[in-house]
Amino acid sequence: MIQVSKLSKYYGGKRALGPVSFEIDDGETVGFLGLNGAGKTTALRILACDLRPSAGAVSVGGIDAVTDPHEVRKRIGFLPEHPPLYQEMTVSSYLEFAADLRRVARGDRTRLVGEALEVTDLTDVAGDLINTLSHGYRQRVGLAQAIVHKPALVILDEPTRGLDPKQIVEMRKLIHGLKDRHTVLISSHILAEVSQTCDRLLVLGQGRILGAGTEAELAAHEGNVKLVSITVRVPPAASGEPYRDGEVDARKRITSVLSRIDGVTEVGEPQSRGDGWAVSLTSAKDLRAEISRAVVQAGLDLLKLDYARSELENTFLRLVDTGAAAEAA
């Protein structure tokens, strides 16, 4: 569906993107993941033929996006970060207008508008003015205009930005519904969104692709380091005194117990948390069972144990940090 080769975009002497190269297969749902300013929106605008590249080649469905942008636009639907809505129009009239712009045949227009309303769950507000809708519903209208002509490729730039938790769940469900009908490319800096909606990820940083693949593939490539957070407590003495050890001795004892666990690569400094001590440690594999066993056998109370961050978050941060270091060098 998409072929990109050595794509770059400069604004004067400032590089916003590139060079980047990647491919996206027909039917895939792929996430562009990166910090703000990583180049995600620039890449999507070029793919949507809204921006010309400074160098490189781009094709969508085998059509050159630089030399034949009008043909490419017929095959894509684009939801920009700020949807292009006309507030004084009703939802249905706006979608009919969008279908007209997309040159949908007049005989098919009513049917396709109805299908777009149904897919985005807007049928009940079809006759409402857009300026009376909530932000979540306006975002759905933006999605509806992107799919009203049944494009092969749907490009969504930060589709959940500004939505509340309930609206995010609803938007995620709508995006899942697109996967059977379209190739979908989603830009986001929210890890949970790309994790739960995409088949594959492209991680951008400093205008370059820092990693590509599924979550598991990216984690494996980066060494799959796991960051575990635990909270332990030194039990009170039999005399009823608060703790058997003083503060310094408690830190040393906890650090010693965790450092001896086979596979633990680093132990952070224990920090006082209420009646316990919070500690972060890293390992190359899942050691939660071994950690809990060692803590209990050492006579400590285990109050909490879990991953401090998701594997995707760990991988993302390592990729971004590595990319920034390489750029600086």
C-alpha cells in the first residue's frame, strides 16, 4: 500500500524529517510512535499529498504521490490533528459536502454517507449542527469525512488528542472497526493507543525511524530489559518497636537481598514510602517470582511488586534516548 524511500523534508536549512524508508502492506494497521516534534505529522502530511517532500520517493497503491498527487488523494482518507469541520453545517450535510469534494457519484452519495454515519456511530446526531456537538463527537465527524468515499488507506493524525477517557475508549473501538475495511496509519505519542490498536509500530525520533516491528520484535531487538518496582517493609521487632533495623541498615539490607538475585542487573536506591521502602530494579527476564521468594525468605514483608513501566514504554524510551545520543554525536 505504501512505499517510502529516502524521504526527507526541510524547512529552509532545518530538517524536519528524514531520510526515512519504510513499507506498509495492504490491510495493515501501523502506528507512527514518537515524541512531539519527532516528524510524525510531517510524514503523514506528505503521504496525504498535503505537503511536498524535499527529496525521496513516495508511492501509495503503486501511484507516485509526488508526480500524481490527485490520483493518490482519491485513494486516501485523512483525519488531521485538527479536523476540517464547518461548524454551521449539520453532520449529514457536511458529510455530503465531503463526499462531493471526493467526487463520489451522486447516485452513491446518500448510501455512502449513511454508511459513514453508521460506522462512526453518528446516526443519532446526523441532523445536528456541528457546533452543538461535544469534542468527542466532532472528532467522530472528522473520522467520518475521512472514510466517506471508502478509501483504501486511512491516515489518522493523533485521533484521540483532547478526548476524555470514555471518548478514547469509544474512538479506539471505531478504529478497530476500520481494520477490516482499510489499511490504517495512525500517528500518536500515547503508547497505550498504538499498543492496543496497531499491528506494527514505526518509532520516530529526531526525524528518523529508530525502530520498526511489533512490540515483541522491538523489545527483543532492544534487549527486552524489564524495570520492576517493589515495595517492602522491615517487620517490627517482637518488643513492638517500629523496625528491627535503623534507616541506613534497612536500606543496606534490602539492597543486599535484591542484588543477590540471579538475573537482576541493577538495583536502585531504596526510598522511604510510608511504612515501607520502594525500590526499582532491572532484569533481562521476568523475575517477579524469584524476587518475591527472595524477599519473603529474607524475612521482609512484600507489600507491592509489578513492572514499573510497560515493555513498550521501556523500549520506546530506550530508542528515543539512543536516537538523541546518535543525533548529538
